[in-house]
Amino acid sequence: MSDPTALFGIHARTLALRQDRMQVLATNLANADTPGFKARDLDFAAALEQTSGREAGLVATAPRHLVSGPDAGLQPALRWRLPTQPSLDGNTVETHVEQAAFAQAALEYRASLSFLSGKVRSLLTAITGQ
């Protein structure tokens, strides 16, 4: 089985990163009433550069060189969201801001999915010759 990155290029990574961003935004919305919760967002450009292996010129030449784990690769790309209205309980989630960011992220996810779908259709056409 071939590597999806080789087959779909950067678009396989963008779809996964867009999903990760939506999860971060959903976590913010779920904790809108949690005292002291600090909202975060995923810097998409930094995460994409980081997953491409170009950040700071670092290259893993052995599996033990870089920390692994579910969020280990995304930690530098996660940013704290600065609130426009401070709350008394220390929570920095602003529901209207998070909902707007989630809606935009959903549209971007759908666009990436649509692009990959078109790529798969063109590959199927090339394979079947129809």
C-alpha cells in the first residue's frame, strides 16, 4: 500500500490538520462555562510547516530524535487565544468568536475534502479509462 502523502501530496496533511483545529475549537466551546479554562487555537500555517518537516531545519534521522504522541507534533502550533472581553472567572472562551472560527474551519475542512474527492475521482478515471 502506498503512502497517502506521496499520492495526495500536501492535501492529506491539510485535511488532518483541519480536523485537529476543529477539535481544538470544539474543546473551547465545550468548556465555555468552565472557570479558568483558557481558549486555544491551532496556527494552521505553523502546523502545516511543522508537519512538512521544514520547521527550523530540523530533520528526524532516527525515530527517537523527536517526541512522539498524539499531540506532540502540534504543541508548538497551539496558541492561546487572547480574549477581547476579560471574564471574572478567568475563562477566555468567547462563544461568538469560537462559533465563527468553527464555522470557518468547517468550510475549510469541506473545501479540502472536496479537493481530495476530486483528486480521487480523477485517479479513478485514469485507472478505469472512462
